[in-house]
Amino acid sequence: MRRLLLTLLAACGLLLAGCVSQTVKSTSIPPLDYPDAPIPEAELLDVGIALFDPGLDDLDEDDDRPVYPELRRAEARFIPQLLTTTLQDTGAWGAVRVVPDNERITDLRIDGTILHSDGEQLKLAVRAVDSRGRVWLDNRYEGRASRYAYEGSTRRQYDPFQAVYHRIANDLLEHQRALASGEAEDIRTVSELRFARSFAPEAFEGYLREGRGDELRIARLPAENDPMLERVRSIRERDNVFIDTLQGYYTGFRGDMQGPYQEWRKLSYQEVVAMQQLQAESRRQLIAGGAAILAGIAAAGGGDSRTTRTAGNVAIIGGGYLLKSGLETRAEAKIHVEALSELGLSLEAEITPRVIELEDRTVMLSGNVEDQYHQWRDLLADIYRNEVGALAPPEADAGSDDG
């Protein structure tokens, strides 16, 4: 009997030790890498970071941490802004822009999905593909914040998960360094030809061909003085100007969101840590209670004296109390989850209608930023058709209208 009690107590001690162990959280941020030498302008790749997928379609139903759809959608706009700033700081790229969707043609496109975000932990899935269709990155990145990340001085200098953005930027720069000579210029040319083909497929279809793994390769080049190419370049420049104006919207959204979002993350971090501590305490109480009941049963059933049996009954009662206390602690943890849900605020901003002044008309774009960009693309296609109408033969015009 004595051996049984010692075994139970030893097992209880091991379980308790496992409960109190915690993951050590590091506040260190890996240094941001920079190019070894200035990159020639002809080799600077433009980067488009699409609004992230908020990850609402693949939520883990077993996760007891709440997810607020409005907040996630706001984060899907906010996080690309932070990554944009980080890439710009490296000086390794051309224009780095947040773009409304992943349909826009650019030298390097970055897509992301928010897998988890609660102020204490951030998990992202990030994929980067160049205009040829070659994958640069397809990784998951994870960061954990410590309480120091939300102190006043640290918050002013870094985002609590700045380490995540540095790792993404460093991985992209490492891939850029591995490009062969002239490869960056080829990527830029493919981007231009793809853009031209999206507006005039009948005129630019033969310039690109699919290679290994469905990657696009340059088959031939149009003449530099090709009037169709000149007009496509003019249209592309207008598109870039429009995207640049949208950067003001995204930057303004980031500024408006910064304060309340950081406060939410700070409070969320505190609530998550408190909930973890309560859950650990609950497990300790349940384990201790269960061990006490087992020990009590063994003493009450196997004892050879009235005193031993009485002690066993007391242990059973005490163990039952600890079990009840553990369940009550879990209920308290649920209260913290409810408190978190009350912090979920709708931070999704709206964009006002935009008026576009053209030579022959005035157009108003309405809806959210994504809707306005799709309307703008349709307007660009209409402008292009009008500008090349005098150049294209009648048969090509008819074919284009049918398409």
C-alpha cells in the first residue's frame, strides 16, 4: 500500500511539473538584410503585396480562442502594410505596393493567409511568385510576443511581431541574390508582355510561351517603336498611378487602425496569458484531485485499521473538492474568452467614391477599394480600345468585341 501511494504521488509530481513548464518567448528581432551593393535600376523588381486572406474559411473548431471576423478582415489590410514598409526599408526593390487582389500583374507578387492572430501569437502562410510563375516562397512564419513587446518604448519602435516581417524580407532577398545575371530584366519584360497580352491578346499572344513547369518564357520581343506597345505602356503607367493613389488609402487606414489595434492586441495578449495560466492551474487542480481520490480509494479499501480507512475517506472528499475547483477554474477561463470577444471591434474602413477626370468624360468609381479597382481596370480596357481603334484592322476590332 505504501508503495502504491508513493507511486501515485510521484506520478502526480511529474504531471504537475509538466503543467508549469512554459514556452520561453523571445523578444529578439533578427537584423534586416540589405543588398551587398546598390542594385541597377533595370534590375529592380516591383513588388505587389495582395491583401491577405483573413483565414476565416479554415478555422480550427477545436481552438478555444475566439476569432472576430471584422478584426481579421482589418488585419488582412493592416499586415500587408507592415510587410510593405519592411521591404521598402531594405532598398532592394523597385516600387513596393499593396494591391487590392492577386490578379494584378507585377514582377513579384506576394500572397498571404492569416492562420492565427491573438496578440500573443501570429502565424502567417506566405507565398511569393514572380511574373514568370516561378515560386520564390511558400512558407509558414510564426512569431510570439512577450509582455515587453507591449511596453511603451518598445511599441513605438517595433511592431510586436516585427521579427516575422524581417524573416520574410530576408528570405525574399536571399532568393533575389540567387538570380542569374539578366534574370531580373527578363522578369520585368515578362511582366510587361503579360500586361500587354491582358489588354490585347490578339496582338501580343505570340511573345510568351510556356516552358518547364508552366513557367512563362520570352519567345520574341516586339519592336521598341511598336505603336501598340507604346499605348500599352501608357495604359500601364496610368494603372501604376492609380495604384499609387490607393497607397494613400492603405496608409491612412493603417494610421487609423494603429492605435486601437495595438491596444486590442495588448489587451488580447493579457487575456490570452491569463487564460493560459488559469488552464494550467485547472489542470494542476484536476490532477491533484484525481491523485488524491485514487490514493483515498486505495487507503480506504486496503487499510488495515480504522484510522487508515478514515484518512482514505478524507482524501476522497478532498480530491473531489479539488476536482470541483478545477472545473470552476475552467469556467472562469471561459469568462476571459467572453471578455476577448467583447474587444472585437469593427475596424474595417470604407473608401469614399473617387472621381476620375478624363479628356472626354468624367467617371465616378464607387464601392470599397477592391470594387473601385475592378471598375478602374474595366475603364482602362475601354480607354485602350478607344486609343487603338484607329490602328487595329476592322477584323481585329470585331474579334476583340466578341471576346
